[in-house]
Amino acid sequence: MESAVGAGVGLLIGLLIMIVFGAIVGWLAGLVVKGSGYGLIGDIIIGIVGANIAGWLFPAIGIPVGNSIIGVIIAAVAGAVILLLILKFVRGLAS
């Protein structure tokens, strides 16, 4: 059995990995979609939400993502780009 301290450390490491991954994915998606800078916190949120969009959307339309880290990053960036394009469109409607 794992102690409560060990479980807490594992959770903290998982959270840290998710934040770093989200920041990288959000930053890469921001490079693809020009004019959509949201800062570090925004990049983290865009990256995490974009990865979730890709994780839901791609299997639903029959696109295999695979288990390699490169495939996962590409899919997450694609999901984040989709999210940024939607946000850009909504911002354009609001203007």
C-alpha cells in the first residue's frame, strides 16, 4: 500500500507535468495562430483544454492519435489551435 505522502507527491508531480505540458502546447498553438497571445496562464489553460478537445474529437472522427509523445503533442497542439480559432472567431463577432 502506498502512503498518503507518496500519493500526494505523485499527484503533485502529475499536476506539474500537466502545467508544463499545457504551457508548451498553448505556446506552440499561439505560434500557429497569430495574434492570439494570452500570456503564460492563458497558454497553460489553452494547452490543457486543447489537449482535452483533441482527446475527445480525434477518436470521435476516427483519427488515431497513438501513444507516442510526438503524436500526443501534435494532437494536443491541433486541439489548442482549434480552440484558439474558435476564440478568435467569437472575439471577431463581439467586436
